[in-house]
Amino acid sequence: MSYLAIAPEIVAAAAADMDGIGSPITAANAAAAIPTSAIAAAAADEISAAIAELFGNHAQQYQALSAQMARFHDQFVRSLSGAAQTYARAEATGAAPLQPVLDLINGPTQALLGRPLIGNGTSGALGTGQAGGDGGLLIGNGTSGALGTGQAGGDGGLLIGNGGAGGSGAAGQAGGAGGAGGAAGLIGSGGAGGIGGTGAAGGKGGNAVLFGAGGNGGIGGTGAVGGTGAVGGAGGNGGFLFGHGGDGGTGGTGASAAAGANGGAGQTGLAGTDGGTGGASGEGGAGGKGGLLFGAGGEGGAGGTGGAGGTGGAGGDGLAATTAGGTGGNAGDGGEGGAGGNAGAGGAGGQGGLFGNAGTTGAGGDGGNGGNGGLAGNGGAGGNGDASNPNGGTGGNAANPGAGGAGGAGGNGSRTGAPGTTGNTPTTAAGHGGKGGDGFNPATSGQDGGSGGKGGDAGQFGNGGNGGNGAAGDAAGSGHTGGNGGAGGGGGNAGQFGEPGTGGSGGNGGKGGDGAAGGNGGTGGIGGTGGIGGDGRNGSTGAIGGNGGTGGTGGTGGTGGKSLGNLPSGDGGVGGNAGTGGNGGNATDGGAGGKGGDGAAGGTGGNAGEFQSLLGISKGGDGGTGGDGGTGTPVGADGLAGTGGAGGFGIFPGGQTGQNGTDSKAG
């Protein structure tokens, strides 16, 4: 004869689940009824109407079947709910005659020892700090210890009964260790150990006595911020004769570390602080011993996972210069990412019985991932020139990003844990050099223009700052030479993977006074792309009877920037065009017209990087085109064309030589 065991509460829960499944299905069918059964024909022809009618008929048949299924579902749920109520009434009816007898037996022992002869213990109430109640002296299960206080579970009855589970330690704070599982009676299993609170060990599983399995150890608590995870609880021992040992608890997870602080901006930007090191994880608990005769040893607990390292703080930006011609602030480096936490080892497997296998050592935990490095700061801009300090200031140099932290080592065990990954070094658009300040345009007759400031150098992944522009020279009075244009500032050097800054443009030479030579154009800036040399001013008309002024020589094109990484070097700047010679003075015998200015030489192309040019990755820059010669006025000689700049050095390939300028032809 077979017997069926029924738990009324389980049947009632199943009925509620079935009712919950049917409700959304019924609602979905109702929502789809009208759109699917009343389908409009796609067109006015007979075929379209027939297709629409066919689909509509199918939808109506589906709705009819759905209604039948809904009625069946409702009937089934009512039957299941009624069965649960019937079982509950039958159970209560059967227990009612026995309860007075049980009270009569338990009364004396409860009054004398505070513990019934037969019956389960009382669980520790939440927040009371109570341990789990012991089961009856002869028969009964121990109950669980209170949660959040790490109390032990109650012991089972001396004859028959399971031990109660230990309570967990407090969550979110430095809680106590998980409570130990209660010991079983002669027949019964030990209780499971409680979960450790933050940074606290898991509870030990309860031991079985004669026949029964040991309780599993509790999971170790997770570490606090950057803290170490706790060890998992050991599994309880199996019964003396029969029973498996309990499995060891999993080691606690190491906590992730805090991120480093960002560096503040300043005249020199502050470096970001390094990210914290991730917490190491706890080791797995040891498995319990199996029964002396029959029983396998418990499995060792797995080691916990190491905590992730913190992200490095970003470097501070250098501030722009606050004084005329001042140097911009240098940037701060990004902080390094923190190292990932090392993982815990797996727990040892328990010893097996005479006829049982030993437990397997737990798997090692995985190492924590390293934190990402912090972003680099940008250099500050150089100050523009003024009347007292006409030259522009140098831009501030950029900084480098922080390196990513190393991953933590995996734990040892039956399976060696995987090491954590190394954190990333930021390669985003950061770490640029500051722009050089622009030169000042003087207001004094014949004074030279201020030179532009050099752009700041880039960090490892940034771009060099652009050079400042040179100011134009001032025009001169009669008989005096015009002021020279200021030289353009050189562009900043590029980082390993960035681009060089562009050189500033040279200023135009000032207009010469009547009968005097025009000023020379400013030299183009040296940089990523050479600055454009300024055009020489036209020579002014000669004084009466005087010879015309010589046209100004065009500014020399800037030298192209040198590449430090894999990118091509900058091309040389275009040489400035020469000025037109002045007209001869009016007299009975007029003076000779001025000679046209000579065109300036083109800038030299930038050299390729030392190592990349060997592989043909980086190319030397092309030389700049020479300036055109100036046109002589009647009787005056024409200017000569400027020579094209030499190509930059590169083994494979070098830059090309720039084109020569065009000789002028007298009008």
C-alpha cells in the first residue's frame, strides 16, 4: 500500500499561482479579440474580402477555444483551493484529539526544565538577540537563531530531531559571525551555519550524532570598503555511523576600493590621487567529516572573489596665465588605478568514512579587476603680450594619464581562480598642451611686433598646443625703416599618439617711411605646421629726387613640427611674399625706382620620429614653398624668388623639397 503525504499550505500556494497565471492570459485574449476578429479587407476586390473573412473566422474560433480554456482554468483553481481547505480541516481534526495528550506529556518537563518532551523549539525573535530554541527532550527540531545578531540555532531532540540554522550576522555593518547550526539528536541532521555580517566569518555547521548529515557552513561576510572578505564557516560532521559531512561555506567577497580624488586646478595642476586597492576575499570553509562507516566528506567551500581596485583621480588642469606674457600652468598627472584584491583559496574537503569518498577541495576565487587610471590634465594658455611685455607667453605643458591597476591573483583550489583584468589607461582626448600667447602690436613708429609664445607640449595621448601669432611691425615715418613683424610661436610637441601643435603666423613687416626700406616680415613659428611668414610691406614712394625704397624681404616660413609618435610630421610653412619696391621721387631727373624685395625661403619640413621612420610608419614633413619675388618699380630691379624649403628627414620616406617661388617681372 502506498501513502501520500500532503502539506495543505503547499497546495494552497499552488492554487494561488495557477490563478495568477490565468488572469493575464484572459486579459490578453480579451484585448486581442476585436483587432483580430474584425479585420478590414485590404481592397474592394473579392479575393481581399475572402482573405479578411478567413482570418476573421480563425480569430473567432480561437476566441471560442480560449473561453472554454478559461472556464476549465477557473474550475481547476476552485477545485485545487477546495482541496487545500479540505486537507487543512482534516489535519486539524486529526491533531485535535492528540493535543491534550501531548500537553499532558509536555507539561511537567516544560515546567521543570523549560523544555517540552516532544515538540519543536521556538525561533529567536527578530531584534531580540535570542538563540534558537531547542527541540523537545526526546523528539523535536531546533529552531533558527535570531537574524542580524549571529545567534546559534537550537539543538534537536536527544532522540530524533534536526538542529536549527544559525542566525546571520548584522548586514551593512561589522556584524558578528553567523551562528553555529544546532546539533542533531541521535537521528537527524545538523543545522546550517549563519551568514557572516560585514567582514565577519560564516557560522559553523552543526554536527550530526549517530545517523544524519552535518550542516553546511555559513557564507563569509563581504568586506567593508576596500576590506577583506571573511572566511566561510566549516561544514558540520556527519553522524558517527551514517551521514555525509556538511559542505564548507563560500568565502566572503572582498569589497571594491574607493576611487582616488581628482587633482585641483592651479598654476601647476595637482595630480590625482591613486585609487585604493581592492579587498582580498575570504577563504572557503573546510568540509565536514563523513560518518565513520558510511558517508562522504563535505565539499570544501569556494574561495571568495577579490574586490575591484578603485579608479585613479583625474589630474588637475593648469590655469591660464594671469599676467601679460606669462607662462601657462602645467597640468597634473592622473592618478593610477588601484590593484584588484587577491582571491581566497578554496576550503579543504572533508574526510570520508570507511565506505565513503573524501570531499573535494573548493575552487579558488577569481581575482579582483584593477581600477582604471585617472585622466590627465590640460596645460594652461600662455598670456598675450602687452605694451610693457610685447612677446606672448609659453603655453603650459600637459600631463600624462594614470596607469590602470593590476588585477588580483586568483585563489588556489580544485580550480585555480582566474586573475583579475588590468585596469585601462585612459586614451581619451585629454592631456593637451596650452596655447601660446599672441604677440602685442606696438603703437610706436617703426617698432617691431611682439613674438608669439610657444605652444605647450602634449602628454602621452594629447595634442601639442598651438603657437601664438606674431604681431605686425608698426609703420615708420619718412626716411625710416618700418618695424619687423614678430615671429610666430612654435607649436607644442605631440604626445606619442597625438598631433603636434600648429605654429603661429609671423607678423607683417611695418610700412617703410618715404624713401626708406620696408620692414622685414616676421618669421613663421616652429611647430606642427609651420607658421606663415608675414608679407613684407611695399616700399614707400621715394622723397623728391630720392630713390625708391627697397621692398621688404618676406618672412621665412616656419619649420614643421617633429613627430614623436606614429603620425606624419608637420609641413614647413610658406615663405612670405616680398614687398614691392618704392617709386622713385619726382624731380627734373627722377630717382631710380626701388628694387623689389627677395622672396623668403620656405620652411624646412619636420623630421619623422626616430623609430617609426625606420618602419615606414611616420613620414618627414614636406618643405614649404618659397615666397615670390617683389616687383620692382620702373627702373628698379626685380626681386628674386625664394628657395623652396628642404624636406624633413625620414629614412622611409623623407619629406619632399618645397617648390621655389616665382621671380618677379618688371612692369
